[in-house]
Amino acid sequence: MKIALRIEYKKGVEDPEASVVEKNALTLGFDRLKSIKIAKEYVFDVNGKEGKAQVEKIARDLLVNPVIQQYTIYERDE
């Protein structure tokens, strides 16, 4: 089973990478652009429900800063 972990900044937290991309896109004439949000996605190949629980623990203990980031875990098509 494949489990995806998507991490992004919380609403109201500035995303410096997205700000740079947005500024440069507007400079290049992409004037229909409203905003950009960047997220990072990890895909884990796991065995069963315990594997999904381990991904949750990896997110909480290793990858996510809960002060400024939020995350979503979901099953992904093979």
C-alpha cells in the first residue's frame, strides 16, 4: 500500500519559496496568477494499517514543525 504525506505551511505563515516563485512569475508576465502555495509530498510504500501509523509517527516526530506546518496523510493509487 502507498501512503502519501503532504506537508505545507499553515494559513498565515509566509512561504518564502512560494513568494519568490510568485514574484518571478509575475515579472515574466504571468499576470493571471493569483497566488502560489508550495507543498512537499512524501510517498511511502508500507504494509497494512501499522505502516500507515508509522507514517503518522514519522510526520509528527521527524518531518513536520507543528508550529508553522500542517500535514495530510492519505492512501495513494499504486
